[in-house]
Amino acid sequence: MPYPIDTIYGYVQSLTNKRDSVAMAKVMESVYPRRKKVNITAATSLSEATHGLGRIITVNNATGFAMTLPASTGDGSRFRFVLGTTVTGGSMTIKVANASDTMVGLCLMAQDGGDTSVTFGASGTDDTITMNGTTLGGTKGDYIELEDVSLNLWSVRMFATGTSTEASPFSATVA
């Protein structure tokens, strides 16, 4: 029975020369995509197809904006953000899609006073990450990773740099 060409197995079976390196590279790219960058400069609703699949999301807008995660289903979707521009006005936020979704995890924030750091935890009722370029992180090079670990639950790992009196970037704002 022939397999549909839109499946990996069907595609491989349709190749006349299965040793063809170009064709096999195409198959492997669909299974293991290269780590591609996606640049975001304005408010965005994130999707696994466009922003996930191993991609690095660079965030570049000094005035800040909102990004919204897809609804958490436990499918293992992962979004990785690197700030390419320090937030200098307003705030940049990453929010869950609905009032049922929450975040757990941590933010390790380097403090500007000496060789110190502080850790903040997302409690399981938090649903928003806010960065303002100072006390809440949001400096060029800051890194945030969110993973859809189970129904209504995102796991967060954040590494940031804060200034002044650092504060938790986590809050509950989605109604």
C-alpha cells in the first residue's frame, strides 16, 4: 500500500535513489530543523509552527510590547527568547493565552550591586512575565525559555540582569 507523500516515510519511499544526500537532507530537516532565528519587533501571538521547533526568538523593540503564548495543552512546545535590544520605555510582557494557564519556574537575575544575584520564583498562580529594562530585567542578552509541560502549565527558566532594587518579573494579570 503506498504511503501519502506528506509523511516522512512516504517521502522517503517516493525517492528513486534513497542515497541521494540532498533528498535525505530534506527529510532530516523536517525531523530535526536547523536552529533558525525569528525576530519579533511588535505585539505577537506565538505559535509552535512559526516560533517554536528549536528556533531562537530574538526580541527587538526598546519601547516594549506584548507576546501571547498559545494555550497550554502539555504538548511539549518550547519557546526560547533572547532580548536583542534593552527595553528603555514601557514594558515587554509574555502572557499565557487564558485564565486557566499558569507558570512555574524561576528567574535568576544578576544584580548591578557587586557580584550578586537574586532568584525569583513563579508560584503556579503567575501567568505573566514583565520586563522593564531595569528592576524586572529586560536587558539586551536576557534569556527566557518557556515549555508547555502539562495541561494549563508552562515551565519557565529566565536569566536576566536587573538594576536598582530588583523585583520579581512574575505576576498574575490574565483574567
